[in-house]
Amino acid sequence: ALFLALLQLARIQTDSVVEMLREFYPDLCFEIVAMSTTGDKILDTALSKIGEKSLFTKELENALERNEVDLVVHSLKDLPTSLPPGFTIGAICKRENPLDAVVFHPKNCGKTLSVLPEKSVIGTSSLRRAAQLKKKFPQLEFRDIRGNLNTRLKKLDEKEDFSAIILAAAGLKRMGWENRIGQVSVKLLSPEDCLYAVGQGALAVEVRAKDQETLNMVSALQDGETVLCCIAERAFMKRLEGGCSVPVAVNSMLKDGQTAILSDWTGLQKCSPLGWLCGINPFCLSKLYLTGAVYSLDGSDSLKETMQTSVNYPHRNEDGPNDDVQHVGITAKNVPGQAQEAAENLGIELARLLLSKGAKHILSVARQLNDAC
């Protein structure tokens, strides 16, 4: 099996997937192929200006199509909600912390965003982060900052342009830089301060949709709880017709009667009695909760709602074409199909609720203003 990776974080993520596969298949040989994408090379333009997410995937999918590689590891948030024909997400690994983190300039070490001086400049490449934080911290200024993680941290540390920058906590952790996070006692931006991006913190393994051998192999990596949350998030985004050029944000969690299984990220992680590791169906008595929001570019106008659905469905070990049904680009062989359908419908219904309250207008204006800037 062949993988693709070039940038440092991409290589770290790919290596982690390879190590997991080697645990399941110790007799297989895995080779990693280096390749960059158009999105990786454009570092002087805001993400919201350079086009849609296919900029980060097209070259990799071309290699898949030509059978030069067998699978590709992505950050799930980089994958569009509709994949090109012939491709599918064959596995979503257990999610890292999906929250955003504040990394402060050394002179501001120990501070929080709320105590920074007025007009302090915060760097972020995300319209979603900027819109939410502008509303929460109107005394601060937000400016675009591009580059890989190393480049952005170097810009922060070696210059006086930024008082802090906002990054995904998952990327910092994978790079081994958790000590740079510094916001409040839990050192993260809570969902109350900043809802995260669709799919943030999760790794996806993309394969050829008809490559049953590879699909079966990578299905061992599937984390059912992460799959359901991400299906709901991606369905929400797809129904809204959102993307990098508009501020759309989410928070999802899977709960049993009282215990948060997946997304109690801001405090101590709770251990649920329901889980595959215990040999018990993790979807019994489970509820999937999804919070979704849309924002104007300055955060002054927004809509935010939460809905829930039951995902209490048994897994049926049945062979047949239904095994390969995709939900927003995801083929999850080891997750109950009815649970996947419920998660997708949850995202669609939440989007419909926001659209009925005026989300289309908010996003349309945001897109027009972003294009005009």
C-alpha cells in the first residue's frame, strides 16, 4: 500500500496511520510517497480567496486514479463534502481534540485574549475563527496569517506583528507543541468562545471507491463515534453549501444516558461504559448532538441552533451492495448503516432549520463581501 505525504504535519499524520495499519497487518509493507498540492504552495493568499478545498486534494486524487498510490491520508476538514466520482473516505480515525487554541507571542505568555491591550493583532487564516472572536473580543484586531505551522509560529515568535495566533489544537498536538497552547485554565478556546470547523481534528483515509481490498483493510481504522459526528457535521455543511469562503462552525457529541462519549474536550475526558473496546455496541442508548452556526464576516450577525437524534441501531453483519453506501463521501463498513443515516439526517435537518431562519442571506452576504475584499 502506498501513501502520500510531503509537509511535516502531513508526514506525521501519514506516519500515524501507517503505524496503526502495521499493528493490524504486520506482514504488509507500506511505502510513503511525497507529494505537495496547489493549496500547499499558495502561501501568500488567504485560504478563503484561493478557491475551494479541492486545491488541497486534486493532485492526490489524480495519483489515486492513476493507481500510483492506494490510499491518501488527509485532515478531514480539507476534504470537500462531495468527492469526485470514483473516490471515497474509507476510514476516519479516532478524533484528536477538535477545538481551537490560542498561541501567544512570548511577551504575552500567561495572558488570555480578554486581557490583551486594545488593538492587539490576532493572526488567523480562518473566516470562521475571526467572525466568532471578533464578536467575543471586539477590542482586538484580526489579520490573515498563512503558511504551515512552523512558518506561522516563526512569524509569531520572531516579529512583533501578532500578539497571538489561533491554530487547531490537533495540529499542535501532532507536532508535539502542546506546551504552546495558552488560553484560560484548560488552555483551549471552548465551544462557547469558538465553535470548530467541520471535521476538525479527524484524519481521513481516502481510497478508490471500487477497491474492495483496500476498503476492507482501512476499515480496521474506523472509529465509529468519530464517524457519526463527522457525518452529521459534513451533512450540515453540504446542505448549507458552505466552504472556506464563509464562516460555518459546529460542535458535536455522542452521549449515552448521562455520559459524554466523544466531545467533553474542555475538561477531563469521561469514560463511557459503552464502547467497542469493551465488546459492547457503542450506539446502544446513544444520542448524537449537533450544534451548528453561521456568521457574518464581522460576527455581528449569526444564527446558532442545536438538534439531537438517536443512533441506537445494532450493527448487522450483512454482505451486499448496501455495505458500500456513502454518506457525504464516507464509506464506513463497520458502523451501523441506520446510525449513519440518522447522523446525516441530523446535519441536514439542522441546516434546514438555520436556512429557515435566514442563514442563506447571512452566508450570501459573507461570500459577497469576502469576494470583494
